[in-house]
Amino acid sequence: MSKFFDPRTRKVHSIDSYAGALKISKEIVEASIKVKENKDSLVSPKLRRSNAVMGCMALPVFFSKEDHQIHTGNFNLSCASNADLIPITSTITYK
């Protein structure tokens, strides 16, 4: 359904059902940024510098302040092309 990113706590709040929409507080929704879910667009994605992936590690997840989408990958945060990325600490799902 909908996802909201809270930049203060670096958490994603995911609403999976209508009942879950009733459980999320108004303060969280007002302080958060709505995540854009549609990644199928005609605009080419931004080129980002990534680090080498070692082994079968789980890839970190980031929120982009620029395009308001969630990106998964091993990005180099010291690079200027990745200045808009904020690491996501956890995801809370409301069902």
C-alpha cells in the first residue's frame, strides 16, 4: 500500500493493509516523507558509485532525498553522487 520514511529515526513505516493504516500515528505520517513506489519511469536512473560486494552479504538499503525512492546496494557514501542517500536502519510494517 504505502511507505513513509522518517528522516529523524531513519526508519521506513510500511502500511500493508487498511487495518494497518489505522494503527500508524498521525505524528509519524506528518514527520515522514512518502516513498515513491513506481520505479518504472522513462527517466534514466542516476549513476552512483558503488563499493565492491564481498561474498553473500545482505545489501544495505538507502532512502534517496532526491527521488524519494528506496535503493538497495553497496553504495560509496563518501562519493558526491551518493550525497542524497540516507541509510535505513529498520522497517516497521503495519498490518
